[in-house]
Amino acid sequence: MTAVAAPRTAVEARERWRMTAEAKALVVVTAVLLAFGLASLYSASAFEAVRDKLPSSYFLIKQVTGVGVGIVIFAVVAKTDAEMWSKFAWVVMGMALFAMLLTVLPFTKGIAPPILGARRYLMHGSVQPSEFAKLAVIVWTAMLVVKKGDQLKRLSKGLLPILLVVGSLCVMAAFEPDLSTVLFFALQMVIIVFAAGARIGHFVFLGIVFTPILWAETQRLQYVMERLMGFAEMAGAAHAQVNYQLVQSLIAVGSGGWFGAGFGEGRQQNGFLPLSYDDFIGSSIGEEWGFIGIAALIALYALWCWLGFRIAKQARTPFQTLVAIGITTTTIITAYLHIGVVIGLLPTTGLTLPFISFGRSNLILSMLMTGILVNIGSTRERVFGGKVSDPTTSSMVPAR
């Protein structure tokens, strides 16, 4: 009996490994990005820290604490059934709405003071509510579209309720002001709703309705218009000050050549390129690691994206499929928009490079979302010996 059981155990072990291969590979890719990110962050931030009369490892140590917290959260979330997020979707969205509201109320400047002309943080820069609101948009939208089912194809009972709630987040982000986050919330919602089967005609209608509003908001925010005009006229002297950061970024990437100047040998981060360890850390990577380094980074994110969509495709419930799609697109779009900005393909925005840029809010959020993806990829139904093992129960049922 033991001789018969042993081969079956081996088969089950191989099958279990195969069914969770994407999740395990995702952990490895994420670990590589985190390790590379810490090294790149130290190189990009050491001069800035010393100039501010701080230890050269100041930003690195703060980031390491974020990684530590992120790993703990990742471990807990990866072991928690992802379907649980559907039950607490309203709680998550409510917390996000409340936190975003604190950043715009006139009497909350004590906990949400203006930083660089915008109120985007709580507790003097410790927490960025808009980062965690991105998770709320994913989880809440996925829950609601699954709950609505066929009603999603109706504008009044399908898209409108979703639009009202996510639109509230967008309005508060606009008042911070942070137009790139407004667009990102809207993009997240559209991707999930579209993946759930909403009608394309509704998106066209909403686009026609809201384009004038978006254009009016763009004109109201002077810094947005200056960035757009500066990007359109890169060589124009009239926008030299607006283009300063982008020009320095292009100098950094261009001077890196094919193979880069070498780790720690970048010059633009020595006071020439503002936020070289945050919104423009991709520029520092391009200077020190060259075209090969940027290409390898793009490939790593592409692999992360492929694994995420593989997990989404094989998820065991519609809710988990939509959450996996939302998490994957959020991460990969953020990464590629950042890279597009630093190489001059897109206008300057405040998007970070996931797992790499300085900022504990974004880092912890990225680790949390990765944990959800890993759980979805690790708890699919597994087929062993003609039976289906449901990870949410201890029973074995015949395979259909």
C-alpha cells in the first residue's frame, strides 16, 4: 500500500507545484525588483542625504523599514483567502474615502499640511491616502460588478453607481491637487468594468460627457498646463524652468549609453536632477546601468505582468479574476508610465517606480497587492487523482 501511495504523492506534489508555479515565480521577480530597488535608491539618494546633513544611508534605512513592514503584510495577505476582500470591499472603500477627505478639508491642515504646493499626505508625509485608495478602487469595483451581473450592461443601474463612488475619490484627488491620480482612478475603474463585460458604447458616451470637464480642470491647474506646454515645446526657452527636471533626466539617461557609468558613478543625482531617488529614479538607473539596465528593468516588469495575467486567467472566482487584472494593470501601467516619463516619451507626472522608488506608502501597497496576487495564484482548485481539491475546504470532490 505504501508503494502505491508513494507515486501518487509524488504526482500530487508535482501537480501542486505546477499549479502554483506562477505565484512562486512572482515572488522571485518581486524579490529581485526589491533588491535592485534598494541598491538603486541608496546610490540615487546618498548625495541628497549628505547635502541635508544626514547620514548617507538615511533614505535607504527608511526604505528598508518599509520593506520590512511590506514583507510582514505580504506574508499575512498571501496566506489569507483573497475572496475575503469581497466581504470587506465597502469597508476598504469607506476608509479610502475618509482618508482622502482628510487631505482636502480646510481644518485638517494640521495632519495634512501642504507639501510642495499640494496636500497629498497625512502625518507630515508618512502616509499617502491616494496610494491605498488605488487598492480600494480595485477591490470595491470588482466586488460591485460581480454582484451586479447582467445589470452592468445598463448605464443607470450598472455604471452610474460605480461612477459616483469612484468619482468621489477623483474629485478629492483633484482638490489636493493631483490630476495624474484622478486619471489613474478612472483608468482602474474602466479596465475592471471593461474586463467584466460592460458595453463599449457606455464608455464612449461617458468619454464625450467628461472630456470637457477634464479639459476645464486641466486649464484650472496651472502646473498641469505648464507641463503639457513644456513637453510640447521641449526646445522652447519659455518653458525652460518647467522642463528642467525632464531635461536633466534625459541628460542622465543619455549619458548612460549602452552599459551605463557604473553603480554609484551617476553624476546627475549629485544635485542636478531633483527627486532622483523618487519620481525620477528611473533616470538614475538609466545613467548607471545604461540601455541594457533599462531594457532589463522593462523585461522584469513585463514578466511580472505576464505572471499576473496568468494568475488572473486561472483564478477560481470571477471576483478574484477581476482583482488580479486590476492589480496587474495598476502595477505595470505605473511602472511603464514612470519609464516613459524619464526617457521623454510622456509629460512629467508624479508616478513612482513600483518596488524601487522611495516612498513607503507605495512600497507597502505594492507588497500588499502582490500578496493578494500570490494568494490567488496559490489557492486555485487543484486536480489530484481524478478529484478536485478545493483549497477553501478540506473535502475532495470528483472532477467534472
